[in-house]
Amino acid sequence: MRYRLRKMGNTFEKQVERGRLVDCCKKGDTLFFKNPPSITGSATVGGKKESEGPLKDCFDLLFEDNTLGEPTWEKSESALQRYCIEQLLQKTNTKMADVDYVLAGDLQNQCTASAYTLRGLDVQFLGLYGACSTMAEGLGVASVLAAGGMAKRVIALASSHFCAAERQFRSPLEYGGKRTPTAQWTVTAAGAMMLEPEGNGPFVRAVTFGRIRDFEVTDITNMGAAMAPAAAETILRYFEDSNELPERFDGIYTGDLGQVGSELLLEILKKNGMDLKNHFDCGTMIYDLEAQQVQSGGSGCGCSASVFAGKLLPELKKGKLRRVLVLSTGALMSQTTTLQGESIPGIAHLAELSAVSKEEQQ
């Protein structure tokens, strides 16, 4: 069985067909790797609120002071990335000189947190901006480079910082603005992964790059609603392309839809004939929603980056998880477009991760 989408205005019609996936490099919107690249290492660094959450043991390094000893929040985020890269290189016993590319992104204008982190590391740098979808975007592009034989080692890195993001997208913390129930808390964290053409896994078996979808949401305190339709479409397109079934996966993990966006995602999927029972959201996993007063949950590039790298990859490596889908979701607005009354476009990128390679699984 497979799900096929036909776009009709702002709705989708599902057609269910019988068929067998043809062995190919690309089908529909999805890239399938005949020789899946391996994620040979990962690292995570977090801040104070993350150290108080249910996933605190999944971080390699946690800071009680969110300044990380820096004079500005923007420099603090760069420090997060720097510590994260150092942890990754140490854990993989790798030198930066042995890394071909670093693909990195953050929520600051012009990806300055990443640029200022990488300026002193003398490595080829590709700056990415997909808002909160940046981790899956970087993972997907890094997988293409590694699987295509264009790189021996690639690092995918993403970060966010609550204080830097609030200043840029909403209002400085000194204003003491009231947060709505639909709002989400930007995670102060960085996550990084090392990808190589070969290794012991986990493996990236497929990647689905998303399409921008805009459902006319204008409320910047409800990003989950803006991102959920794009996440639903990417999921449906993957299952159409792969001829897979949701129940064959241990979990389908979205990046940071939060509580509100997750409920909307499941509603959209159900209307399209997919009653998803194994969905989890990083934004509701990383914090205790009741005890930590984070409203609808976590968000930010560092949300999915830290949960993917700190929790899911180690569990795949240990065999606790066998096969998962991971999606990072992004709300592609800026402070300028918000003030101009623009709606918020959404994007979602997906990767299929497996504890074993395709050949072994067959």
C-alpha cells in the first residue's frame, strides 16, 4: 500500500495503490541511498533549562549559566556550537583537518552564530538556513555528499539560543512579555553529527526534502500551526515514494511542532487516511511541559538537533531502536515580514534512519 498525494488548493486527496518500490536513486521527492552513509558520531550541548528537563542525561555537556561566559547572547550561541564541535571531534577521535565540510545553521540573521563559530576552524563551510528545520536539512545534504563520494567526513550542525531568538524574533527579555498558551520555548542547545560513506551506523537510508507550504497563519506565537501542514505533506510524500507503512517504524519524530502543532499534524494526516499511532515530537520530549512552564513545548534549531543527536542516534546504535523517521520543521518568517503582516511559510525535511544498512536489512 502507498499514499499518493494530489494537490487541490489547500487540501490533499489520498489515493491508495498497490505497488512495489523500484530500486532507484530518486523516486518522487525522496532520495534512496543504495549505499547508505553512516552517522559515525554525534554530540550535544545544552543550557540551564535543558539541564532540568527529562532528557538531561542525553547531553554531553550542560551549562548552568546560559551566557557560557560570553558578553552577548549571540556570542553565547556561537560558544554552544564551538563546544559541540569539540565534543564531536573528541568522541570520534577526529581532527578538524580530516573533515571535508561543515554544514551549519542557526536562527540568527545571516547564520552569524555558525559563521562566527567556523571562522577560526579553517574548514569548508556551507551555511544553511531552514529555521527550525535546519538540522534535518543539514543531515540530508551531508548524506548526499557522503553517499555520492564527494566527502569522506561531513559534519551537520545546528543550534539555537532562547535569549538570542527572543531578541531577534519577538522582544528582548527585559520587556517581560506575556507568553500565550500556543507559544513555544526556544531550546538553548546545539547538536552535531559526523557522516561518512561507510561505517557501523546508524545509517541514513533515505531523505525527503520538503516543499514550502503556507496556510496563511500570521500568529508568530503559534508556529506549530504554521509548520504542521508542511510536516504532514512531507510525511505523506515519503510514504507515497517509499511504499512503506508507518507501523514498520519504531517512531516518527517531528522536530518542534509542540503540543498544538502535533495535534494538528495528526488531524491533517487522519483526514488524508493515515491514522498515525507512533508519532513523537522533540518539542514535547525535551521539556516537562507542566513543570517547566514552556507552554506548547520546545522549538528552535537546537531542539531537533539535540534530541536526534543525543537520544535517537545512541538508541539506534545500541539497538533499542531499529528504524525511525526524523523530521525537522521550520517556520520561515522574519521580524520584517511579521511587521509587514505577512503569513508564515512552513517547511519540513525528513530522513529515514536505520540501525542497519539497506543490504543487511534485506
